[in-house]
Amino acid sequence: MLQGKLLAVVALIVGLAAASVYATRLGYAPIYLTHDEVNFSLQSVSIAQTGRDLNGRWFPVYFSEPEFTAGRDPMMIYITALALAVLPLSDAAVRLPTALVGVVTIVLLLILWARISPRPWTAVVAAMCLLCSPGWFIHSRLALSVIYPLPFVVIWLLAIRQYEVQPRPIWLLAGCASLGLGIYGYLAGLVMMPIYVAMTVWLTRAWRSPWLLLTIAAGFGIVLLPIAIWHLFHPERYAELLHAYRMDAPRQAAAGLPLVALEGVRARLGAWWQYFNPDFLFLAGDTSMTNSTRSAGLFPAAFVVLLPIGMLRLVRGSRFERIVLVGLLTGPLAAIATGTIDLNRYRALFVLPFGALVAAYGFEGWWASPHRWKRVTAVLLLLSLPWQFQAFYRDYMHRYRDASSVWFGQNIKGALAEVFERRVTGEPLLVSRNVPYADVYTRFYSQVIHPESAPETPMVIDGDTFDGRAASPRSWLIAAADERWLSSLTTSEWELIALIREPSGQTSFAVYHRLAP
């Protein structure tokens, strides 16, 4: 196994290599911030500046806001707030913490494999399996919380692996505490982390020892005290979460089909199977271009071979190895439990670190084979990982960046820049209600462009009833370029300042300025 200083050096090299790809050009691709990224970022800015969330709560456990009263997950917001304490606000700055979480998870996986395999160099293979996964790369470059629980899952695997080698309760305490911390990362952790705790009980046969059960429960429970206290004072969050994430339940109940009915079970089994659809895993990925380039799957194509080999090996392996296999197979459970497959595939990202581990087991199984053709095939599959990734990366930075602009809300950033760079302080800003999430984008980019000023909220107007002649002199107006009512603005009263275009050349927004009388 890699030991001591050598492991530290290898981990540093791999971490720097991953960071050079994952944590660069964050303001360039994806092309724009999604509205969810902006909402998370506004919470981070508020915490960094005032210690309160957007609803005025002081250092909350969950971050409520007018658009989402159930509250956003806290870990990413606090980490991003720390980053913004030293970095100027920008698209890249709010995405950087997530990118670093992606890099740290890759390094942790390397360290874990160094504790598993007797072949030191294959630790780099395990890291490559995650680093070269398109799904991991894409979600590590978004200012969203979906990958934040996953380094804690890898730390848990490290702890229970160490417990197998050195059966001391402290490893179980640390591993389950890590799972508890992961719940603060993303809502799906509420489903997945208790499953991993149950796996820990199975691994250790803890039902035979009240002391081990107490250790596991204590590790998991102590770190969840802030959540328990928060829900004690905010019991309404349960109803808000159900409203936000389980909108299908009332319809099923109304149809006389309880969630536990056979039809519901069949539907969820069908959805679970779809998460292992080869098109999703290896070919085209998610249907949403915020989560996929549509030219690469969640995993590299080499996993078509490596995953089945690894799974067959793990079925006959130790209890720890069977936990890795079960972790892969149960990865989509949170997504299946909370909604329809087309909307929630990003909640199944728990499969990614487990998938990388299973693929590493598959590679090592064939590398250790006495059959030469298996060893040669294993090498070719390994070499295909960086080859496919560089092709994916080029596509991501070019075709995908341009093609996904509609999915990322179009160039409202450019429209707001036209206003804030030209406008005189105090001039009103009007935005058509047909510009999605214009209020949150305005609050964010007003602080990006003029960091010394307070965040601004525009006046949202309805174009069908808007009277351009009654608007205040020197008002600014942003509207979708195809809105018909814009033709009613007379050139003697309104000046067209700019037509905002997408990379395709399509005009998305129009910026006007009300002339002085």
C-alpha cells in the first residue's frame, strides 16, 4: 500500500492535476449561472455581509427565502460565504468551492483505494475513474449543493475500511459522524445517510454488541443535534419539504393509490431501473443540458466493461466490498423517493463515487488475471479514460457551452451589465415579468458590477398593461426581445440601447432607456 509521505505526494499531485481542470475557467463554462446558483450565492453573500439569511434569520441551519421557504442546505452556503470573505463576487468565485469539493473527493477516493489495494499504483486508477467521469465534472462546476454530501460518504468508507483492519470503535464513531455531517450538504442525504448507517451495523454485526450500536448511534446522532433543535423550533419545515418535493403524493392519494401500494412500488422499481439505463450511464446522460452535455453519459464509456467485472468480483468479496456494490445499486434511492425521474436524476449522484470504486475493482481484477488478453484489455480501458475525457472536455468548453445557453437562463447577465455600466445612480430599473428570475439576477449582478453598493431589486412590470409614456424619465427597461408590446415604445421617448445576443446569434433580450423630457 502507499504509505506516509509517498501517499501524500501522490495525493498532492493528483489533487493539483484535478484542480487544474475542475477549478479553472469557471466563469467561462457553464456559460451563465442558473437561477438556483444565484439563489445559493445570494444567501452566501448575505451571510458573509450580515450573518443573516435572506429572510433575516441569524446564522440559520436551513436558509429560507421567499422563493423557497423550506430552506436551502447550509453547508455550501457557509463554505461559499467563507470564500467570498476573501474573493470578489463573481460567477467563478461562487462556483469555486463546489469545484474544490469535487477535487477533494477525488483525492479522498485515491486515499481510500490506497487502503484497499495491495498494488500502490492502482490508487491513481481509482482517482482517474472519478476524475474522468463526465457527471462528476459537470456537477463539480455548478454552484449547487448536490455533490456536497459525497466526500463525507468517502470518509465513511475510509473509516469502516480501517475498522476492518483495526477494529476500534473510534473508526465507527468517526465514520458515522461523517455521515451525519453529510446531511448538512444536500437534502438527499436525509434518505441516503441512514441507509449507510444501516450498512455499518450490518458490516460490524453491531446487533450483537450494545456498545457498538451505541457508538454508531452516537457518532451519527451527535452531529445532527443542530438539525433536531432547528426542527423543534421550526416544525413547519416538514410540511414545506413535502410541498416542495412530493407534489405527486396528493395526486396518488386522490386516486386511491397510497405510496405503499403495489402500483407505487412498481413505478419506483421502474424508475430505479431507468437510472441504470445504458443511455443515461454511458452514452447521453441526463435529458437536461444543465446536467449533461448530451454527448457523454454519467460515466466514461470504459465503465461498460469495468462495472460488470467489478460487480462480479464484489459479489464474492468481503462485507466491505459488498457494501461498495450495494452503495452503487442504492445510489438512486433518494431521487426515486422524492419525485419523477426526469426532474431528479441529479439526486442520484451518490452512484458516482461508488461507481468509480466498482470500476477500479474491475480494472484490478483483470490486471491481476493470468490471462494476457485480460491484462491488455484492462490497460486499453485505462488509457481510454483520459482519451474520452479530453474529447468530452473540448466539447464541454465549446459546443456545449454555446448550445446550453437557453438551459442556463440566457444572457440576462449581459443585459444587466449594459444597464449597470451605463446607468446613473438613482435611475429606476424596470424588468418585464417575462424575463425569468429577473429579480434574483438583478440583486446578484448589481453587487458583482458595483460591489460597494447595496443589492438592487428591479420593478417587475407586466408588458400588457405597461404605459411607456407614464414611466419615470431616465428609467431603464429590460425585456425579452420577442415581446410584442415593445413595438409600442416610441423612439421619441425610449432609446434602444442594446440587443443582447446568445452565442448562436439569436437575440434574447432588449435594453431600453427612457429619454429625458
